[in-house]
Amino acid sequence: IAPFRPIFGLRDKTLGLAGVWQIAPFRPIFGLRDKTLGLAGFGNIARAVAYRAKAFGIHVQGYDPFVSEEIFEQEGVKQASWESLLQTSDMISIHLPLHASTRHVFNKMALEQMRSHAVLINTSRGGVIEETDLYHALKSKRIAGAALDVTEEEPLSLESPLLKLDNCIITSHCAWYSEESMARLQRFAALEISRLFSGELPKHIVNGKEIAMR
């Protein structure tokens, strides 16, 4: 379904399609080598992102209070404090679950600590960003840009001020999508049900600790 869903964020943008044959309309474009990527959250998806980022010569650091120092060392990723992640990353990619402690964690206070040339990427949950604060940070060029695959309200209202910004790209919760990933998603869900009916524990349990205590 993803290829047929709307992709927002391009309205009123200049795409350089009017016979312009030069790089100027898209400048500045910065290289990735030796930039620092900050990962907010360091679960399985963030670790997969780190693995790919390092192939481009990107320095990777992460913040996750629930992940041990040994795991960071094993993955070759620097463990950072929350403040250091915000203040020293050129790019921040969010990989956080949404609950009371993470809702709107990227708010005015957090965004003001980011570098002015930094970009914010969210493919986790829309509610971790306070979108009004993000709008003002982008509008005032407090940060350079944002790429959001998730928003607090989905589908995003066409009246959202974020859609009017040149430095914000919004897609329709489809960053995960490919034909292969769709097949894996369906297969893995069926395998979990099969394990449950055969008396086995599913592999991916949200409340695993509680079940282990019973």
C-alpha cells in the first residue's frame, strides 16, 4: 500500500525542473564523511542504522539509558549523555518508543541545544516531538532541517504549518516499506502466532520481564 499513499512536504517547493541544469538550486549539500550521527535510542533498529552509517565514514554516538556500555562498545558506537547527543551531533535520528517519559522529549529546550546546522530525523513515533516547537525551530533556522516519516497526527492535516516549510520533508509512515519487508512482516507475525499455539514463547514480547517473573 505504501507506494500509493500520499507523500507530503513537497507542496510549493522549487524542484529545479524549469530547465535548470546545475547544482545551485539544491545547494548547500554537505558530505557525510566525518559528520557525527546521534542516535536517540539504541535498540535493534538504531543498531542497524549505526552499522550502515559507519560505511559512509560517519561517526556514530548514541543515547539510551537502558542499554549497557558493553553493548555500545560491542557495536562500535560511542555512548553519549542526552545533553552531549543534542549538542555535538550533526544529525540526530530518533529511535524511541512512545510513552510518558519520551512524549515531546524533543521540545523547545532540546531543540535549542542542537547545532544550528543539524538535522532531525524521526522514523519512530510522532509523539516524541513537540511539533509546534519543531515548527518554530525550523522557521527561525534554529536547526537546519527535519525529515519526518511519522507525525503526532496521522494522516497529517494539510493545514499543518510544517508542510509550508522548505526545510522539512514529511513522508507517510512508509520508511520501512519495500515488497520484501512487507513479506517479512507478514511472515514473522504468522510465526509468532504459530509459536504461541504450539506452547512456545513468542520471540518479541513487550512485557518479557513480567512474564519471566511469573
